[in-house]
Amino acid sequence: MRHDHIAATQCLAGTIPALKPTARASGTTTIQQSLRAQFNAAAGWIGRQMERRRSRRALLEMTDDQLKDIGLSRGEAYGEFSRRLWD
């Protein structure tokens, strides 16, 4: 039997106390979870900005009649397209 299997068997049998995870091990997991959450949030933000950019570009590709149907002028469509990404 491997050493870790022996230790697990002894722990289950109650002959040695169970080992608790160290603060460092659980801290590493917390940091990894935090980084993963931050990465997912950043990826979501980038995805929303890209969709906003596509929508603004689609306004420029519309005809004047289509813009009129949604209540915008060509100048307003261009103004919306020209806005900064985070606006």
C-alpha cells in the first residue's frame, strides 16, 4: 500500500487524527477562485462591449427609412456610433 493510502486507512479507522488543510492551501484556493471570478467578469464586460459596438455599427448600416422607423436620424445614428466604448 502507498503511504497516502495507509494514512487514509488509519484516519478512517480512527487511529490517527484527521489532518486539517493548512491556511496556505485554502488561501491559494481562495485566490484562484477570486482570479477566476475576476477573469469571468472581465470576459463578460468585454463581450457586452463588443455587442454594443456591433449594435452601433448596425445603426450605420441601416437605411434612412429604417432609422426613421425606429425614431432616429442619420446624424443621431452616427453620434451613437461615435461614442466611446464604455459610454
